Amino acid sequence: MPGTELFGSEERKEILDVVDNGVLFRYGHDQQRNGIWKTREFEAEVCKITGAKYAHALSSGSAAVAVALAASGIGTGDEVIVPPFTFIATIEAVLFLGAIPVFAEIDESLCLSAEGIKKALTSKTKAICLVHMCGAMADMDAVMQVVNEHDLVLVEDAGQAFAASYKGKAAGLFGKAGSFSFDFFKIATAGEGGVFVTNDEATYKIADAYSDHGHNHEGNNRGMEQHPVLGFNYRISELHAAVGLAQTRKVPQILKANREHKKLLCEILLETDGISFARVADPEGDSATFLNLLLPDTETAKRTVEHLNKAGIGGFNYWYTNMYHFINQWDHLKEMRTASKLPVELLGSPQDYAKLELPKSQEVMGRLISFGIRCTWTDVDVRMLAAGISGCVKLAMGVPAL
Ligand SMILES: Cc1ncc(COP(=O)(O)O)c(C=O)c1O
């Protein structure tokens, strides 16, 4: 995936700065660290790319969603509207804060639709955890209308959408708080890491303390600080932040390459009958980490996946393959297989997760085939991929070979 493709001397230099210094911890040790604060630099770089007032680096994207929800005041018994297409981390973060996930429909944008959200509202709905899937953002004008009309808290899990934007505003900044993942599969990686963002100082201060056992990080005497809230350890290490820093600096270059590749792929593939694409609400803000095909129906998509696999081209359909990103594969959730009893089991949910039917989401997911876009592809690579995909779709549609 993009970030890991460009791993090299810049990452090595940032890591060695930390190793040579010997301070692997983001807080304290002010005398020993010789002015080296990689996590702070990483956070500043994230602010530069997103325009966020505050960025706070964390141990993972999962931690970042949990911190964003907690800092936004989501807790026991609050209903949080979530999509059925996301990485399970989104749902786990809601559950482990004691809140109740309520699933709503996605649409061809691969994100929650405003219509879907409206249908899932109850008198206990407190928040929406909106997930921007596959590198592009939800239809924010429509979503924000529902958020404002119903006075909801909006938290954006932009785990897959770092550097994506909608009408010039970055993912993660539309609501109270947002989160990004910097794991292996993302546009930029920290090895493991995540970042919380907000434009609201009070929300930032809670996130900052909550992610480090409540320390408020004021003054320079670690361990002697005040503790405005109880928290937990979601800290990132300086080593991971060093990698995240070098990688984030490469994001403009990655975006440019990815967008060119996606544009060419779409131009070529549009000429093949039966191929359309997932809707991108603002194409200019697409981070272009994925090409998302929508085929005419589930059976055609299934046959196409078989042909793609046979040809060694790859591509994933979240419905048939065990990608673990769609509710139909979350048996542990449906059967409530938990390590310890969660509030949802005591308080109940307006939905029975085992019997839940989401026909629109199922229809979209059955037709979807996604391909990760690589920033190091050449023009020839892109054209060969397009030809391969086109050939497989034609076979699946029964178009005779010329
Ligand atoms: C939408 C979304 N949210 C959260 C996460 C969790 O991120 P991490 O793997 O960094 O914990 C992911 C990871 O794939 C994701 O795709």
C-alpha cells in the first residue's frame, strides 16, 4: 500500500534520530532528548496536511476512534449510528465505551447515507460515527443536514481517509472529533499508529489526558501533573511517530500519483459495458487509495472475482472473501461472543444484530470489487491492470472474445 511502498532513507533517518538519542517515549525526559520530539513533529505534519487545529498521535487507529468517541462524550447507553461496512474496530470502540451501535444503511458512496441515518434514529440516538470508506468521504452536505437537524454529535472514523477532503475541508474536521489510522494498509504508515484530530480545544484537552491515564501534560515534571479525567494508555512511541513523520511528509507525492493512476484506470474502464464506480461525493478530495467498481449485480461481481483470482489480478469483494469489513462476517458480534459482559448485553439494543437486514447495504456490497492503488505503478502497469480487469468483467458478463 502507498506508504509502505516508499519506505526508505527518510524513515531510517527519523528512526535513527530517536535510537541515537535513546528516548523512545513521547513524554518527559526533557534534558536527555536534545530537543528531539518526533511525536510533536508528526502531529504538526498532520495538522499541516489536514488544516486541523489539534492533532494527537496515538498507538493505533482503533485507539484513535475510541479516544475520539470518549472525548466527544460518548458513553454508557448512548446509541451511536454506525455503518455495516467498516473495519470492526469502529464497532468495538463504540461497544467498549459502553455505548450501543445502531446500524444504518450505506449507499453507493460506500458510506452511511443521510436517508439511512434518518431511518435509524431513535429517541436515544446521541451520535453518528461516520466512516469514510476506501479513501473517499461521505456525502457531507446531506449528512451534516441530519446532524444539525437532530442535534447529534458527529465523530468521523477517517481511518481509511487520511488526506481526503470534501469541498476543501479535510476528513475528520466536520464534527467534534475525527480519527486516522497509520497501520500497514494506509496511505501513510507508522508501523502501528493513529491520530486524533479536532478543532475544539476542550475536546483536544480531554483526548490528550484520556489517552495517557488522565495526565494533563502541563508543566515539565512528568508524573506530577494534574488529572482532569480517568483514562488509559493509548500512547504512541517515538519510534512509531518517527516513521509516521517521514511518511506523512510523502503524502502530497503519494496523493498526486494515486490520483493520476485512478483517473487513467477509470477512463479506460468506463469503456467496458457493465462497469460503473462507487460514487465519490467530491472527486477532487478523493485520496484515491482504492479503485471501487460496482458491477450490475451480485452474480456478475462473483463471477468477476473468480476470473480475477484465476488471472492472478487480485481485487477484493468484501462479501465473498473474508475481508472482515462487512457485517455479514461479524459472527462474534451477532452471537455476542465477548471476553467480558458489555453494557449492550444488559441495556439491550434497538436492533437484533443476528437478524438485522440491511438490504441496500447488501445490494451495494454484493456488487463491489475494490483494488488497492499503488503509488509506484507505471503507466504501463496501470494500463495492464485496466485491460486485465476489463477482460475479467467481459468474461463474467458473457461477452464473446474477439
Ligand atoms: C475505518 C477504520 N477504522 C479504524 C481502523 C483501525 O485502525 P488500526 O488498524 O490502526 O487500529 C481501521 C483499520 O483498518 C479502519 O479501516
